[in-house]
Amino acid sequence: MIDSHAHLISTNREKYPPSPLSGNLEDNAFDNPVTAERLIELLDANGVERALAVQRAHLYGFHNDYVVDSAQQYPDRLRSLCMIDALANDVEATVRYWVGERGSVGIRLTEPRKGADCSWFASKEANRAWSAVSDLGGSVRLHFYRWNRVAALEALQEVVKEFPDTPVILDHFSNIVGESGAPDYGVDESLLKFVDSPNVYLLYSMINLGKLRGLDLPSAPVVERVVRAFGGDRVMWGSDIAQSKGEYRDMVQLAKDSVSSLSEADQQNVLHTTAERVYFGQ
């Protein structure tokens, strides 16, 4: 297995001070830190081969040093994914630094505030970030919310056409309403428009699995529906550890349960091969 969505929290607040995008530090943010070393112990204990260390913007903002330092310290086990501001004046230099010089596998973007338009990823200004990461062979991860996903997916269509060779990974199945039930489990026309865009991938995590579990709903039909539309070679799993609550062993078990109705080949794709190809093949 490969965990393609693990967050890290350092215990060294002097070297890696918090800098949340919101300006407000979450209560108890450092009560149960998942350091790189602790994550690797959890990987070993649960049969997970490697992990992608994803910058946690709610804690560190655009200061990506800890995930990048961790990936460089443990290159056989970790890769890093950085959060940036695609509208910043120096965004090309920022991408070249984190991806080109520090070895991050790509960038992650999310809306700067609730209610923002889509210019944070789909605009002439944001295209500078896309071009820079594309030139370096990196990927782009996008985090949409339920309140903005339809508009964001619509805006993404032109961006994907402009950068057809850049892997685009949609966090948390683009936050579909998986609990809506059969036959589509939230896989709507907005998402299905990307079926014929081979560079678009979908990731799911405890954001999805935890919500379904809380409603006492099975996850396997939701994952099966997405895989049926996009193929297992475009779907990957990540835990969301250090953000979502719970024990890592339970997250891993939920992941295994979620692919139980898939073929053996698709189970391997979702839990390992897709993430390996996108994030560890560089």
C-alpha cells in the first residue's frame, strides 16, 4: 500500500513555527503530533510501503519546510507535496524552489477563503504556476469543497485542456456527496466530464470514508462507482492522518474495506500502483 495523503506535524515549533492560512491556530493542534519518524513507524506497523507527505495549510500555511525536509531525510519512504499561492507575484520562482530545487513532487492549491472565485487556480495569473510545475514534470493537487466544487470543476475543464500532460489530482473525490446513495453515489455530471481527460486522477481519504462510516454507510459502492467511471489506474487512496481523527490502523482497514468489491487488479491500482506511478516514479 501507498498512502498518498499523509499530513505531518513537527514537535520542533522553533524550527517549524505554525503559520495557518486563516491566521488562527486550531485548538490542540500539537497535542498528538505525527512526525515523519512516527509516520514511518505507523507505515511499518500497518504494512504501508510509502507515503506522500502533504503540506497542512491549516497549520503551516505556505511554509513547506517540514514536509520537504522529511522527504529529503527519508527518500525511500516519503515524498512531499507543497502548498503554494498560485496568484503570488513570485509564483514561478516559488515553484522552481520547492519542486525544482527541493524535490517536491508537485503543488497543492485550495481556495484562499470561502466564497472566492476560481481565479486561485483557473486564471491567467494562476497559469504561471501551472506552467512552472509542468515544465518541471510535477503534478497539481486541487482541493475543492462541496460549496465550490461544481463551479470549480467547470473552470477546471479549460485548464486541463491547456495542460494535458500535467497530472491533476482531485482531493477527496472532489468532495462528492457519496452518501447520496445508488446508483451514482454523488458521481455527477460535473465530475464525469473528466472521464476522457486521462491526466485527471481522483484521490479519496478519511474525509470520504469517515463521513460514510459516521452515517453507517458502506464505502465500497462509492469507490466502485468512481472506479467504474474512471478506472482503477486513475484512483488512489490516502489516509489524511494528522488531520482526520482516529487510529492509523483503522484508516488502513477502512481503505482495504473500501476496495473489497473491486477486482484484484483494481485493488492493487487504488491502494498502490496509481500513487506509485504519479508520485514515486519521478
